Amino acid sequence: MNKKALITGITGQDGSYLAEYLLDKGYIVHGIKRKSSSFNTNRIDHIYKDAHLSSNLFLHYGDLTDASSLVNILNKVKPNEIYNLGAQSHVGHSFEIPEYTSEVTGLGTLRVLEAIRFLNLKKTKFYQASTSELFGQKPNKSNSFNENSIMIPKSPYGVSKLYSYWITKVYREAYNFYACNGILFNHESPRRGETFVTRKITMFFAKKILGSKEILYLGNLNAKRDWGHAKDYTEMQWKILQQSKPDDYVIATGKTTSIREFVNLCCKYLKLKILWSGKGIKEKAYLIKDGKKELIIKIDKKYYRPLEIDYLKGNPKKALKKLNYKLKHSLKDLVKEMIDSDIKLLK
């Protein structure tokens, strides 16, 4: 009999890749999507068929802020595995909508866990998508964060995810749930939302190649992040729920790159010559072509967070060893894939 998986956040970047992966493995996949006046399924349109046609993918209207909808869906589906990927996932925006972020990203996890407990779904495995934003200060001598590193988040999003992380561990220990946390460091793809900095940058350069005269406004160019590919990370999420015992894992590449360096990688791939000038909020970048300078990047204070995390690098040794996984995508390959996809999208 086919396994059944339920994915919250199925219309997001990770949810869409995970749905594809599970369908290829023969799963029957159920996804929860919020009711909206406009269609928001573009990331899964290529795998979703009309409900009246034969398909192994089913969508249900529900919301992480609505406990009754979660209980009804779980009772109807009775999934073997639940992947809780749904969240208000934009860190910067969480300072503007902290209460909503807490309701969805924090208490939403509790509502799913309570639904499992209320329905007595003892055989259901639960995966919680956690984040590197749990770590708010620079790491110790190891220069990277692992499963035992101190967690001091510096945003409403990070605090909400910290609650989700700990409530998952509490339910695992108190009720003997098979419940796991995947502490995912930054992971990108062509399906990343355009308000996220990596996609904002690749989309800008795709437009530039096609003749755009726009200027790109960025925030903290010195912020360093550990960027991987969403495809690698969603496959590892599945592997986490296939282990004999539940546990928590850091998913990362073990390498860190600044925003400025990410811009440089884009320019290197496109064979564009770029010149940086100035420091801090006065820093700018110019495109050099035929001996002329064109201003293409400026700094805007509004893209700085009230509390900045300058450095994030994960230590994935435990995950790579226990899950028997080798990362398949480099950052260089990721940049190429994102830019090529954006150029194709714009043409």
C-alpha cells in the first residue's frame, strides 16, 4: 500500500520540491493550502491535476492558524508522515508582522502536534522545518553551528521557530512521538520567492542581461550565509523520517558566502565586470563596459533588519553521516541554474 504524506506549505519552494520527490517514490501526497481569491499553486501546477482526474496529489484548504481545519484534514487523511513546512518565512517581514508570524510559524506547529495527539495517530511521523535563524550569535571556536550550539534568535521569525523546535522535542519526549527537527540553513532555487535576497539578485541580473536599466537596492552586503540547494535539503528532510529513531539534524553545506560575494558569483557567470566603491551605506557597485561605468547597485537602509545576524555557517557532519547523503549541488551551479531560469522566465 502506498504511503501517505501530508505537507503544510506545499505551494512554497520546499513543499513543491518535496511533493515531486515523494510522488516519484510512489507516495500519495496531500497538501494544505490557504484559501485565496487568486491561484497560488504555480510551483506545483506541473504536477497537480484537477481533483476530478486520477492523481496521487490532493490539495486541502486549511490554515495553520485554524486548529479545527487541521484536525479535520488529519482525521480524513491519516498520513504516515507529516512535513510541517508552512510558515511566515520572511525574516525581515517578521519585524513588521510579529504577531502573525508567531501565530503561524510558532503556534501553528503546536496545533499540528495537538491534532496528532487528539486523533491518537500513534504511527504518524512528524517533521518540523527548523532554521539557522535559531542561532543569533557567532559560533564558538568551531566557527560553525551544530545540533548542540546555543540558540539565541534575533527576530520574531527566529523566536517563533525556536518555540516550534522545542515544542517538537517536548512532544517527542512527553508523548513518545516520532517527531524530528531539521535545522535547515539557507537553501535556494529558481522557485525561491522574489523578495528573498538571492532570487532578488539573480532576477536583477537576468533583467540586466535583457537590457534593463534598473538599479538593485540591497541591505547588509557583509552578511554571510550558508547557501545550499533546496532539492538537496528536501531529499534530506525525507531521509530524516526514514531513520529507526527520531532525532534532530543540522542541514547545511558547511561553507559561508557574503551577499557581496553572491553578487560577484552572478557577475562571474555572466562574464560581467563589476567595480565596488565606498563603504557601509555609501557602498555602490558599477558595471564596467566599453570603458564606461553604469551604477547598478546601491544600499538602502530599509533592507537592514533591526537586529542583524552577520554570520551563519552550519556543521552538517552528523546529518551527512547518519542520513548517508552527499550534497549534489554547488553554490556555483545554483547561481547558474537560478539565473538561467530567470532569463527564460523573462523572455
